[in-house]
Amino acid sequence: MRQGKHGGRFSTRREKLLREIFSFRDSPPENIRFIAGGMRALPPFVYGFSGLLLIIGGKELIRHWILNSERNVSAVETIPCMLIIAAAAMSVLVTLWQFLRPKIEVQGKSFCYRGQWYGCSEITEMKLTHSKRIQICTAEKRICSLAWAEDNAEMLIPWAHKLDIPIIDRRPRSSEPAVMAVAKIKNAVTQAMPQSRRAPAAKIFTAAQTSSQYEIAKEQYKNRPDITEFIVPDGVKVIRSKAFSGCVNLEKITLPTSLTEIEAYAFENCNALREIAIPEGVRTIGSRAFYECKALTHFKFPQSMRGTKIESGMFYNCISLETAVLPDRLSGNFENVFPNCESLRKIQLPDGIEAIGSFTFQYCELLETVNIPTTVKKIEYKAFLGCEELREIYIPDQVQSIDAYRTFARCKMLEKIRLPFNITFRHIFDEDSADAVGCCFAGCTALKTVILGSRKYTLDGPLNDEALRKMRGR
């Protein structure tokens, strides 16, 4: 076991990280069974403190009671007994708390908490917080919360991935070994393998190792940690679903000019993939094709995708993505494309997009600039939730409605917004029924300037239904 300034924690955290990466990768959802929750053992300070109390209490008891020939009981002699009782009570209470606290029982596509069963369709999102807690939420409330360090808690993450439950990962990218950094993940995966299965220093796959002249088959190279670079041969037209899914050491892939289609999940969880050039001629890229490619920094769509739709979840949780160049025209809803891309700073949205869908820029914490084209008719819920560096946004007159549910919530630096005069804030959930505008802009504490139509207003409080009514009444 590797020691050092982090001591024995390295092995435990590496083990949990590997389980988070590889759990259930080959299991159908209906076969998944586990219980999450509870600590592996009582915290060491509990044992230490209880032992200290017992030692002190025993010593005082011997001194003031057994060695006292007159056996007179005084207040002083009750102190050791109280210390012993306190130590015993603490140990019993903490032990009971560990064993009796609620746990999460997962069976296939459902889970049970506090005796109540929930289906995966009821879950709107799973949150991984800064304090490394896992929270399971519905549209109305948070169902449960437990620490990542608890028994089997890390297995909830691949379970959510398996069932396509949206995951908001806001865990800090720690400097500790094998916790979050992509390079450290690669090292942990390699160290956990038997020597006979470890990848060589450089493993480049080429044309001779593909099974078809025209395609890379579905799941053909899935979960292959020995691949670090891949050259797709000329003549291949399609990369099928999950063809390279889980290739955690794949850093570079070269695509041929003959390629026309990349199917869904083709490169999901390729944590080390840093560069990929999409050739002109590609017309379709499936949903979540680059899901959780955490090392990907730049991406450029080919102009051959002009007029097509960008599928949902394309860059979900690509935390290192800084720039993305889109074709000069798109179609359909632009939905759930960049959630949790916390390094993305600016984006130029092209004409043709009909709606900015839910979760599109959720928690893009460094996003400073975004344009909304005049073809957009609506902005859906949580589209800009948590864009903390967004300072100004212009919403054109063609936008007819904005969902009230936290669409711009927690945009802490938003100072100025332009809204169409007759804009409608559409109710989605009961939470926004009382104050739709207030729910939409909850936590926008810096917002002071609103341009409504052609008139400019300075706010003397939060932007809410009442403030909007006053502006329209003037």
C-alpha cells in the first residue's frame, strides 16, 4: 500500500474511485442490487475518546473507592462513575446510530429509502456536492443525502449513469492522489490491474485491428484500458454506439475523411481524451457521444453538420472543455448540451435553433458570454442555472416564453438583462406558481438593470412578479 502524507487513505479512496468507474459496466439495470449507507467503521476519535474516559474513570475509581478503607461515598467519588457511564453511553449511542440510520436499498431501476420505494423515472437529478455528498432529488424535493465515504455510496454514481439519470458533479478537483484529477484516475486504474493486464507505454491501434471495412462495431473496444491512441482506417463510415465507451486511457483518436456518422455514447467516459478532429462529411453525432470526456479541452463541429440538430447530453460533464465551435446554422431544440462544462467561457449560438432547452448551460460556472439568436422562441427551465460569471444577457423579441423554474437562478454576477416587453414566464412546477419571475431569477443578487422592450429600469430590489408589473404599468 502506498503511504505518504495522505497515509492509508490513498488505498481506500483509490478503491472507491475504481468502483465508481467500473461498477455495473457489463450488468443490465434489472440485475443491479446493493445497499448504500453507513460508515465502514466507527471513527477512530470515538474509540480514542471513549478509551480515554474509561482509563481516567477506572483510575479515579480505584483511588477514591477501592483504596478508601472507610468506604465513605462522597461527591468526588461519583465523578469516575459518571465518566465511565458517559464513555459507555457514547459508544452505545454511536454504534446504534451507525446501524439504525436509514440506508438506500437499490434493486434494478428502483430504490427504497425510509421504507418508501421510488422509480428512476421520478428522479430528476443526482447531485454530487462540494462537500462530497450524494443527493437524490425529484422535481419537488430532495429525497435523501449521504456522504461519498459511506459504504457503497460511490456505486450510486454508475447506477445513475446506467439509467441515464442527470448527474450534477460539483465535487472539488482535489490535489490528493487518485481522487478526481483525470491523470490520477488513469494512474489508479493502471495500478489496480495485474501486471499481465497493464497497458504498455504506447498502444496504437490501426487499420488491421478493426473488424469491419465500413464501421467500428457497437461496443467493439468498450472498456479497453490498454488503448492509448487509435487510428480509424480510411473507408470506415460509421462509429457505432459505445464503440470506445470506457476507454479510460485513450488520449488521441484519428478519424478518416470517409466518416459520416458517430452514434450515441461512442466515446463516453473516455476520461483521458484530449483531442479529436471531426472530419468534414460527418452529418450526425449521437446523444452523449462525448459524455464525461473530462480531459477534452477544445471541440469544433464540421460545417457538414450545418442545419442539423445537436443531440442532448453531447458534452455532459466535460469539465475541461474551454471552447466549442458550432456550425453556422442548426435546427431543433438546443437541449442539455453543455451541463457542468465548468471551464467553458463563451459560446456563439448560430441561427436556426428553436429553443434553448433545459440544463443546456447548467453550472457552466465560468461562462461569461452567450448570444441568443433571433430564431429562438423559448428558453426552458434550468438552462442557465449556476452560470456564476455571466454578467449580461440580451434576450431578443422573438423569444416568447421563459420557464419560471430556476432558468437563471444563482447567476450571482448577472448585472444586466434585456427582456421582450410581452415575455411570458411559464409555470412548470408548484415551486414557481407563487412568484414565477422571482423563481426564475432566484439568487441573482447583483441584478440591478433591466431593459424591458426599449425602456431601461434600475431595480431597487429583486426582480420578481411585482417588479415586472410595475415596469409594464409605467
